[in-house]
Amino acid sequence: MTKQEKISACYQHACLMYEDGISINNQSVRERFELNKNDSSVASRIISDTLEAGYIKPADLETQSKKYMTYIPYYA
């Protein structure tokens, strides 16, 4: 997948999860892209790129640790 396709897929994942009342995180992105636990940096990069593109935003601004950060679509 290209970088833009990964960003779109991550955004769509965030939208679908949001409709179910769930925020996305590193683990859910790894599951979505079928990555193993050792590929958490790849999932972090996808999240970071999607965040930078403006498609997602942090679900809780008070969470300081990226490890526990969750994300929702930009429109929420």
C-alpha cells in the first residue's frame, strides 16, 4: 500500500470504530493492517501520518503518554 492508501485506511478504520463507540489505538491499527506486536513502530507511523494529514485527532487531550493515546476521526 502507498502512504496515502495507509492514511485513508487508518481514517476509515477510525470512522468505523467511532461508529461503534471505540477509539483507535496502536493495537487496533496493528490488527487492522495485520501487523505483529513487533511492528508497533509501523502502526505508530501510520497513526502519525494520519494525524498529520488532519484525518484523526486525539480522543483525550489530557493523555500525555503516546502509549495510552487513543484517536477519533477529525469530525467527532
